[in-house]
Amino acid sequence: MATTTATAPRPLANSYTAGKLPRWAPWTMLVASWFVFGAVFAMLAASGATKDFNIVGAVFFGTILFDIAIYTTSLLVEGSRKAMDRLITSLVATAFIIALLPLISLGWTVVSQGLARFDVAFFSESMRNVIGDGGGALHAIVGTLEITLLTAVISVPIGLLTSIYLVEYGRGMLARGITFFVDVMTGIPSIVAGLFAYALFALFLGPGIRNGFMGAVALSVLMIPVVVRSSEEILRIVPNELREAALALGVPKWLTILKVVLPTSIAGLVTGVMLAIARVIGETAPLLIVAGFTTSMNYDPFSDRMMALPLFVYTQYGQAAGLHAQASIDRAWTGALVLIIIVMLLNLVGRIIAKVFAPKYGR
């Protein structure tokens, strides 16, 4: 006769009884550490011990507190070996956070200072006949968008075609010469690009003329080498098997580039173009020379002076004196905030375009 032995039910195990921290524990400790020192620095700012809330100090000391907390908790729960592993991991994360502290400080400062004039008037008015409070940066926003668009129209085709030649056709001395001069152009100071554009147009139109198109030409000198170098690297990582398969089917080389190489690398190409635009959209020195500055609206980049946001920030901060100094400073900070938002939107649009037009794999 068979006998059955009853087995005792297994106890429910959790992360703590099993000697292992749950997955959410490190993130919770990090956020809690930041919150603790954020509260400390907020109280110091409220009591007048510090002038403003120090977000850099809160993030830095909060991260140090996290290193201590994660090591101590892991040592008590998981043992010394796992605790040392978590400590080294947290120290690597701490180094990354420290590297981000300048960016965090910059973003916090620009946002906190720029919100003072982030209103409807700032986006709907110019500075024409404005002295003191009021006014806006509509003329500078329009000028920035038009000059940047013209710069992209000039630079992107030239840069892409140059990179296609270097990757697909370029051989010998000519290709090496183009690569050398592209590298040299990458290091050209921005003010030299402005002087070049001014001298070029002065030969045909005479000295003293300034307009938005001249600014676009100056910025193109800075943008083209960035587009060439980034596009060249992206095109080089396209597998040669794709080119060889297309050529084996009898597809001409130019059609292979158009239908195979470019669609395969479209995501990287768009990212490179966005980085190049972000590189030139904040330039001030070339536009100061060739585009000039104005307080009035100008929708025609081929006629008369045109304002841009970097120049707007520069002139407003330069006018920060006398009774209306704070108004000029507020407009300068808000202009800087708007410029950062435009760069962020351009990068977002670039990522969306890259995702939509990237090749689809699978069935």
C-alpha cells in the first residue's frame, strides 16, 4: 500500500528575506537623497543663508549621500561582496552625474531667469520704439528661423553631396585634398567666417551692406564641414553587402546610392544635420558683422539688416545699465531660453523624421 508524504508549504520569499534588494531600491534611494538635500538647500535659501536655491549643491551632495546609503543598506542586506559591487556602480553613476552638473546648472539658471519675460508680449512684439519695460523678441525669432533655414538650404545639399563623393567615388589626391580642407574649415573661428562673407559681398555690392542672406552664407561656412564629416562617417558604416547586392542585380551606382545607401543611413544623416544646425544657430560674431542688428521687424532676408536671437541676447545684456537695467537683463535671459527651446524642438523634429523615414526591418 503506497504512502503519501505531505510536503510543507514553501514560505513566501521576498527581496529582503532572500538577501537581495528590490530593483526599485537604488532609484528610490537616489531620489530620496536628492530630495533631502534639496529640502536642506531650500531652507537655506529661505532663511537667507544663501542667495538662491543651489540645485548643483543639492544634486552633488544628494548623490554622495546616495553612495553612502546604497553601500550601507546593501552591506546589511546582501553582504560585503554585493555591497562593494553596488558601491563601485554608484561611484560610476556619480562620475556621470558630476559631468552633467554644468548642464544642470545651465538649464536651471536659464529657465529660472528666463521665465520672467516668457509671456505673450515677448513673442508678439519687437523692440521698435521700446525704452525700458515691455517689448519682445519677435523680430529676433523670425530672423533666427529665416537665417537658419537659409543656412540649411545652402549647407545640407553641399555637405551631403561632398560626403557622397568622398565615400562612393573619391579616390586619390582630390579626395585627400577635400578631406584636408574640410578638416581645416572645421577649426575656422566663427568671426573669420563673418569677415569672409562680408568681404565676398562687398566685392559685388559695395561696403556697408548687411542683410540676413549674408549671415546665412557666413553660417554656411561653419556648417558645411560639420555636415560633411558627420555624413561621411554615417555613409561609411552602411554595409558594403547592400551595395554589392544592388550592383549584382544590375542597378546603376547612382541609383544604388539613391535607393539603397541613403535610405539605410537616413536616421544618422538627419541626426548629423540637426547637430550641425545646433552648432551654428547660436553663433553671434558672424551675424554681428554681416547681418547687423535692428529693433524692427524684417521678413526679407535679402534686404536690410536682420536681427537674430544670439544678437538680441548680446545687445540686451549690453544695454543693461541705468534705470531699466533689469528689464534688459530679463529680456536677455528669456531670449536665451527661447533659443534653447528652438534647438530642442529642432532635435525633436529631427528624431521624428529619422524614425519615420528609417528603413523598416522584418516582415
